Amino acid sequence: MSDAVDWHAVMGFRPVVRKGPLVAVSGVGGRRDADGEFVDGDTYAQTVAALRKIERSLASVGAGVRHVVHTRVYLRNAEDWPLAGRAHGEMFATGDVALTMVEAKLVDPEMLVELDVLAWLPES
């Protein structure tokens, strides 16, 4: 399913919000930028794609991966946690981030994983 609808406008939210030092990135799935379709492959590939989008969202408000304090990973299949966990570990190699991982009924049958993050960016 292509993401032709502007869900941000329909549901009244933004992909990334910064309020003072707090940065929240809304749920992100592993879609390709070029066509909006989900990345082919498995939960690992979709998690990598989602994390790259999160990285770009953080950068758009002056933050980076180093500022992330908490991630939530929603998995279509709980058995895929090692795949999502490996991608998460590659992005957050320092291990200096809290993590919640749960199985969830995601809104699109092609979506294998969805992530959101909270970051803390002290104001300078």
C-alpha cells in the first residue's frame, strides 16, 4: 500500500516535534523514499530504513542519534526481535538509550516494524 494520503495533515501531527530540549519523532515504518512502498526483505531491512528516516528527522531539528534517550520498537511478529534488535544495536552502538520492544498489530499488512524515539537536546 502506497502512502498517497497525507496522514500528517489528516490526523493532525508532525513527523518530528521539538519543544525546548525534548524532541519526539512520530512512528516511522521502513518505507522507501523513492516510491513510498515498504522496503523489500525482512524486519531487519525495514528497521534499518526506519532508523535512517529517524536520523534525518532528528537532523531537521538540530538533533542527532547521540541525543536519543528512548526508542520504542513495535513488531508485527515478536519472533523478529533479533532482526530489529540487530539494526537497533548498529544505530545505537553505545547502548546509551532506553528501549521498549513490543508486538503490535500494525496498520499496514506490509509493515513489519514501526519505531518512534524521544531525544533530549539541551538548549545552548
